[in-house]
Amino acid sequence: MNPKVDHDLCIGCGVCADICPDVFEIRDDGLAHVKDGADCEAADCCQQAADECPTEAISL
């Protein structure tokens, strides 16, 4: 599973980073990003983060 954040849709709310901090982070630009080397399968929270994203900016 390779998560992606659509920065045109992301509003930087931080829900994904709260749910799945091993994979997602809010950077200085105010938007969510996938951390380098993040492993969705090991983190086991990417689907929930994608489901909870209010703008559906996360794709898996």
C-alpha cells in the first residue's frame, strides 16, 4: 500500500497525522505529507486515516 496526499485537496487539518503519525505528518507548508520510508502495512492505520480525511485527499 502506497499512500498519497493530493495537495490540491488537503486542507492541513491534521486528522491523518493524529490517526496515523507513523505515516503522515503536517509540514511547514501546512499540508499533510507521507513520511519518508513510511510503511502503511506495518502502521495498520492508513485506511482509517484515508476514511476520516474530510476532503478525501488521501489515496491508497
